[in-house]
Amino acid sequence: MLFSSINFIYYFLPALLLCYYISPKQFKNYILLIFSLVFYSWGEPIYVFLMIFSAAFNYAMGNEILTYQQLHKNPKPTLIFTVIVNIFILSFFKYYGFATDIVNTVLGTDFHTTPLPLPIGISFYTFQALSYIFDIYNHKVTKHNRFIEFILYLSLFPQLIAGPIVQYKDVENQLRYRTVDMKEFGYGAERFIIGLSKKVLLANTLGSFHNIVIKMPESSQSTAAVWIGIICFTFQIYFDFSGYSDMAIGLGRMFGFHFKENFNYPYISKSVTEFWRRWHISLGSWFREYLYIPMGGNRVSPLRHIFNLLVVWSLTGLWHGANYNFILWGLYFGILLILEKYFLFRILDKISNKIRVCLTFVTVVISWVFFSSETATEAFSYLGKMFFLKGIPFANADAHYIFASSILIIMISAVCSTPLISQAFEMLKSKKAIFANFILLILMILSTASLIYTSYNPFLYFRF
């Protein structure tokens, strides 16, 4: 079930709010758990049992590690076993087909695989389970918890499907004690509407233009058109994912949970390093805390530091999908971060901030070619069209049509990807709250109308 769907907004969510707020305090977690499991099983009921198994297994292993620590025994074998089981489950569902293809290519074999539907959100809840296990091992979670609290943490519907990746230590107290007043609930509703508007009004519109470009016959394509297409995708994936994160944060706030921000206007970054401090913050934090720093981080020799960065960014790419184009996408950023660290910052420091923002934006636009393509071959072909290597014209009638049709939404998206709109809205709230609420109402009406009258409503991060 999508947050940006009529079923969720006008049936599921009102039913949950009613049941949650009329139930006694001691039953609220159970209400949230039941509705979270229903939410998850809406699209693929069988995989809810996989998530319940993951919760039960990691809960039991976490308690075993805690017990060993209290008895002053070595919990490391249990930690290693738990990590292996989690990685095996994730790899089986997400990577076994990709691994089989590699084996067939290297060994010349002909093993066949039956494609399995990917359990929605498995990358997110597996990483949350692993963070819980690592935090217990590192004494950041120091007491046994009730199973209802842990399974709710893992299955909580606002962040279950696509994050943000929440660490147990950040919500441990909120799972037991939380309150919601009208101000908090109102803020949550506001964030939800803003996120819904980003997703429905901006991301979906941008995605439709990107689809037009990639479905053009070869004879109709031009360099200008493919650039417009990937720029539309660049804004689409931002508003798609940040909109979903806004909705998740808003929904969490309606039930008393305070999730950390997952995006901070990444397209105004002055370097790739800064971009990754602002984009998908929870994923970057996870890799930094649980992989990069344990490997030594940057407190090692330059060669080892470069190795650490390449490993982390290869895995970051692989986390997003079982395909070579995602690995190349991760390595692309890993290499750029290395170049910035050891060479480019000396040059960038001499360039004006506006030029740096533009250079970083173009660099990121190029990266999304790998992300938006089905295969690495397709990505390189698209890049060839962007950089005059495929013998297509710079522009033609189709390019003019795409440009004229999309330029307004691209300009609106460019402004909305900066803090300007948010700052203006906050100023309006402080001076004329009734007008701000009226704007939210209009956005809600427009989003609802769009959901009713248009069928194009993908969510890009569902496949991760």
C-alpha cells in the first residue's frame, strides 16, 4: 500500500487513528503493530511471515548477546552468526539471481533461476535489525526489551517500506513512553501533506516526462531531449524519496515518534561530499557508523582510506539493487569522494559557491543515469547520447515539444529543491497561520484530485 493512495489516505489512516486514540494506553503499541502488519501484508501477504521471523530471530539473538555480556562471556560468536543469517536472508531474496548470472558468466555454466518477488522494504528492516544487534554488542542498548517493542520497531509502518532507517537506540524510549498533543499532531499532518504534494504533484509529473524520453524511438531522440529526461528524473527521485520521507516523519509524529530528517536540500550542495551529508542521511549514517568507522574510517593510511571508501561505496551501490549499474553508481561516487578528499578540494576552494553548486548538480545528474537505467549497457548508451557520442542531433521537433511541456515543472522543482519555499511557508505560518493552513488544504485537494484522475503513481524506492 502506498502512502500516496486513496486507500491509505481515506480508509487505512482514518481507521488507524480512530482505533489508536480511543484505545487505552497499554494497548496502543498492539494497535500500531496490528495495523503495521496489515499495511505490510496488503501487497504481498506471504512475506509478512519473513519479517516476523526476522523480528523473532534478531530479538532472541539480541537477548542472548545481552545475557552473555551480563555473565561476562564472549558474545562475538553470536554476533557473527546473527549477522551471517541476516545477510544470507537479504542476499537470497535480493541477490541470488545476480550471483547466479555472475557464476554462469565466469564458469560458463547454465544454471537457471526462478525470479522471486523482492520482499518490500527488506533492505530497510534488515539494516534496522542489524543496527539493533550491533548497538547491543557495543553496549549502546543495555537492557532486555519486550518483544512487542522490538517487533513494532522493526515493522512500524511509517518507515517500514522505505525508511528513514531508524536506529533502535533513537526510539527505545518512545516505544515505551510517548505522548501526542494537538501541536505535534498538527505538525505531523502538515509534514504528511507537504510530502504527499512533493510525491504526487511534482515527482509523478516529472516522472511522466522522463518516461516519454526513455520510450522515444531511436530516430526521435536528441541530445537535448535526453538531457531534459535525466534532469526530470533527477528532480523526480528527489521529490519521490524526500516526499516519502516527509510523509513517514509526519505519520510518525502523529503517533508520538520523532524520526530524524532524511534529506536536507541536497541539490544546493557545493561538493559531492556535502551532497552525501544531505542525501538519504539515514543510510549514509548507517554505513558510516557500522562499516566505515569499524574499518578504520579516515584514521588510517591514505591507501587504506581509499580502500575503505571503495568498499563502502561499492556496498552502498549494491544495497540499492542487484545489478552492475548500481555497483557502478556507488563506485562513481566513491571515486569522486576520493578525488575531492585528496585533490579537488584545493581547486574547489578557489571557485565561487554558485559555480560549485552548478558543477555538483551536473555531477549528480550524470550519476542518476546509472540509477535510472535497467542495465549498465543501457546507462552507457544513454550517457553516449548525452555527450554527442551516438550520432543523434542536438535538438529536433520532439526535443522542442518536451522542453516546452516540461520547462515549467522543472523550474518549479528547481525552486522547491531549495530552502526558499520552506522558509517562505514558515514565515507565513508565523504571521498568517490561517493562510498557511489554507495552502495546505489546497495542496491536499490537488493531490487527491491527481490521485483520482491519473493512474501514473510509481514509487521508485519500493524496489530497494
